[in-house]
Amino acid sequence: MKKISRAKRFDEALTKLSQAYSELAELKDEYQEWRDTIPQNLEGSATAEKLDEVLECSAFDDIENAQSELEAIELPKGFGRD
């Protein structure tokens, strides 16, 4: 069985991270649309508060920043090839 290189595994992990972030960003947009259309009589409801919590979560930005930083890394080639 052929061993997968660290660089290939790193690239595959970044692809998975990118896909997960895209899905989360899409869901955040859906929650924003839901919040934007919540009826006036539900403005102070538990549902509205939970929607606000989702939309104010800084982890969305943290994930995007982490992804950008990871994509900018130049991985070592090793064995004097750097």
C-alpha cells in the first residue's frame, strides 16, 4: 500500500476545510434570511435570540481566516529540496 505524502494529505484536508466552510457560510446566509423575515411579534422571542447568536458568532470569521492562513503556507519539501 502506497503511503500518501504529508503535502497531499495537507491539500486534501484544506479541500475538506474549504468545503465545510462553504457549507457553513451557506447555512449562515439561510439563518440571516430567516432572521430578516421573522415577524415583528417574534422579535424578542427565543428563536430570534438564537438566530442572533448564530449570526454574531465570530467563529465564522475565525474559520475563514484560518483557511486563508493555511492556504498561504509553503510546505517544506524536505531532504534538502527546500
